[in-house]
Amino acid sequence: MTNILGSVVSWLNENLPDVMTNRVPGVTADIFGKLILMGHSSAGHSMTQYLNGTCGNAKMLILFSPVDGSDPFGIVKEYVITPGKMLPFAIPTLILAT
């Protein structure tokens, strides 16, 4: 998932300013100075895994009811957080749990 998300962010970085400028006259896109990543449930796993590899231009992370792991039953032991170990990025993070 990290490679897919990285590809999406790269594509947005290269193409979105032109798309926004062509669609809305007089508007310039500066979204990558203020990139915020959001994820709900297991998408929080994907966002955190992406940030473990590179913070890139991300300025904030928002997680809605996040779970760590790639499946809800815990059969596949693929986690991005190790209790007691700091993550390799430091950006403001908002965690909303229900």
C-alpha cells in the first residue's frame, strides 16, 4: 500500500496544480504546502505506514477510529506500531475514536 499511496501523492504533486489552474481561472494550487492525510479504520494503518517511509510534504495526520493491522481479525501480523517504540516521523496527529 505504501507504494500505491506514494504514487498517488507523486501524481497529485505533478498534475493537480495544472488541473486546478485550468478548471478554475485565477486559482493557483498550493496544496502541497498544506498536505493533510486522513484515514478511517484500517486506512489509518496505510497512512501511518506511508509516513513511516517518508513524511514528504505531509503537515498533519488525522485518524478516524484507527486500527493497526491489515485485517480486522489479526490473522495477518502486519503492524506499523510497536508499543514503546517511537515512530520515525513527527507531525501533529489528531486521533478521533468512536
